Amino acid sequence: MIYLDHNATTPVLPEVLEAMLPWLSSQWGNPSSIHAPGRVARRAVEDARAKIAQLVGAEPAQILFTSGATEANNAAIHSALLRNPSNRHVVTSSVEHSAVLAYCDQLERHHGIEITRLPVDENGMLSADDLQSAIGPDTAIVSLMWANNETGVLFPVKEIAEFCRSRGVLYHCDAVQVAGKVDIDVSRESGMQADYLSLTGHKFHAPKGIGALYVRWKAPFSPLIHGGHQESNRRGGTESVPLIVGLGKGAELARKHLPAYEHRARPLRDKLENGILNAVPNAELNGHKVQRLANTTNISFGGVESEALLLLLDQGGISASSGSACLADSDEPSHVIKAMKPASVLSRQMIRFALDGRTTAVQIGMALTLVPRAVQMLRG
């Protein structure tokens, strides 16, 4: 199998699994218990919290464990809206992940919250003028992702954070796709100083079902999930020690491998991208050529339906996608490509290839044989 869908999920690394196994067998204490097994589990949770903090340049107390990025995104926006009930306006973009857009739809439809969805240009980039015009006196929060999950396009999050701070507006950054691929440091003045930042484990070789939310000092926070006193009264429910330990180990390895990531991923991504564009007539790159993740390429194949091509590639041993895995069972075209190229039919004719630092040149060479052949078969 040639797995080129790492933006959807990454395989759990052997080191991560090894770190998790004791907490699924011999170390079964509840981290809230005061006896010895409970204290051992608590130390494991706090050790993982410290590793997540190191990955993003935060303090451990600023890290809250969640079930994943969807919960983290919802919790950030929820907290901002409760800060001042008179501020009933949220600014986001038309190309955010459904974890943000679907929640905003619910807020708009059922709670009367005004939602501004900023447009993007044909390269998937935001306009600074649009953002400045959108923010008003009743804006509770701006929620804009760091890297788009479908195109890899990078938003200027440092500048966004600075502008929001100058206007006294909270900023939430969905950083799911950049963890382990881009340096994140929320501590430095020269870094990206969001009020909230979301992560999820299965994007950096940790398990599914576990994520984290960074909350800046003094940023408001109101629990989304109520129950016990876990997570310093910020999220009720017994912590899943095995998943948290896996998340911590994944963060540790992501931080270790980060310096080499771009050097390994970008040349192979470029080889795949250029090879396809040169070999396949009427193929078109979606997204900014430069301002994007080193591992991601999104290509439209004119006249070829995404689903048909994906099925044929799957039969040939290539795993790719036509967008977010969270919307894979939807009949709707890619909302990201549709927002970039609204007059085009290419939103139904695109494939995302997402590599990893462990993708090999042999795999890319095989893909360059199979992809053009599959497109030719469908066009023929």
C-alpha cells in the first residue's frame, strides 16, 4: 500500500504504542485516585501534558486534554462567547474544517449568533482587509486555521494574532495540520500568540480520540463538558491515561523529528506534484504554490470525478482522498475548492495527496506510474 493520506490520519508509531501498552494492562489506576496506582497514573498524565506544552512552547498548566480537535475547537469558541454575552459575533473563514464551520452553523441557526465567513482568493489566501472590515465591537472571537487540511495553504496566523490583540478580540487557531510539520511557539513575542490553539493526536502519529487545547493565561475558559474536577475543573470526566500517554509520546517524537520534516517531505511532494502535472493533461494545482505545507498537494483532474478516481487508485494500492476525512461520506463537493474557484466544477474533480516524513522515493515513483494511468483509463 502507498499511503498518501496523512492529513486525514497518521499511523501510530511503534514507540507510541509501546508507551501506551502498560496503561492498558498493568498500570490501570484512576489518575484522580489518591492511592499509589492513582498517583502513578497522575504522574503519567502530567508528564504527557508537559510534552504537549513543549511542542507548542507553552506551560503545562495551559494545556487541557480533550477528545480531539473538534471538542477543542468547540470549547474555544464556546468560552469566548460566554465571556461577554453581549458579544454575539464570530469571524471565521469559508474554508475552515467542519469542526469549526458546523459548530458556527449551529450557533447561527439555533442561538442567533452572527457568523462572518471570510472568503478566500483562487489560491486559498485570506485578505487582510476583509479581516479588518469584519471585526466589530460585538466580535467575541476570530477562529482561523493555521494550515488548510485540503490544500495545505498556510494562513498568516502571526499577523492575524497580532491584529486581533490590537483590537482586543480573542483569537483561536486550529493548528491541527501543522503540529510536527511547522514550528509552533506561543511563548515568544516573535511567535504566534493565539489565545486558544487546538491539536489532535492522530495527525502526528498518536492515537485517535485524544487532543489538546492550549489556553493562554487570562484567556476566558468555560467548561464545555461538566462532571468531576478533572483537568483543573475545566473538563469533567476521567482522563484516558493510555490515550494521553500516547499523545504525549507522539508530541515528543514530533518535536524531535521536526527539524528534518520539511527537508524530507517537500522534495518528494514536489516530485509527485510536478510529475503528475507534467504527465496528465488538464490537471491543475489547487492552492498557493509556495505558502503551504511541505507535504500537501491538491490537484484537480478535469473531466474525472473524484470518487471514481479514488476507487481506481485504491484498487491499485494508493490511498488518497478528495478532502476532509470527516466529510468523506458526503455527496457535496469540496467546500474548500468551491470557495476558491466558485465558478468551476473542479471541486468535484480533485484529489489530495498528503505525504509524511517517512514516505519513500520508491512509493512516489510508483504513484507517478499509477496516477496518470488511472486518469487515462477514466477519461478513455
